[in-house]
Amino acid sequence: MASASSEEWEVVDEKQLYLELQGVVDFPAETPVDRFDFINADSQKPLFKIGDFVYAGRYEDTVGSHMAFRIENCPAATADTAPRRKLHFAGKTDKVLKMAPACIRQKNKEDQSSCGS
């Protein structure tokens, strides 16, 4: 399988938002992108899947803006000083997607027929 270069892709509609995962304290930044999946991202109640975990959420406007930065580690000047970090502006947004853990189960025909009776 050949990997596609970035020149083969065109960004049609890019949105930046702040994703708040309830119950997640320390999310590893090195998690591969292929472990993420958005379901119905443009709906009022989107779902977000990370590996085997599913989160349901809602969009909210923020007060002010959320800003994102990439961290670059710089070499330390000497062995006695702590490593320095340089911040690079990555983007900003006025939307937040608040997500909470969700339990997903398959629909039954019996469940559908019993609704509304």
C-alpha cells in the first residue's frame, strides 16, 4: 500500500475546535490518528471513538478563544539547565466539543416495535 503525499490532498472544509473529554486526565499525545473516529461530526450530538472507547458530546460556544500551541523541545545550553521548550502557534477556535463517555448498544427490532406503543 503506497502512502499518499500531502500534495495529493486538498482541504475542502477545515474546522478547529477544542475537544474536552470528560473523565480523561492524561491523554497520550502520541496516540496514532488511525485510532480516532468521528461519527456524525456535523450533527448536534456527535460521537467520538478512541480505540474501544466511545464518547458522546455537544458543541458549545466559548467565552473568548481557545488557543493551541505545538511544543518544540530545544537543546539545553548546559548539562546543569533544564531543557527549554519553544511554543509555536497552531490555531484558535471559539467552539468547544464537550464529550462524555457513552454506552453504545445495537438496536433490536423488538426495541423499535415497542417504542410508541
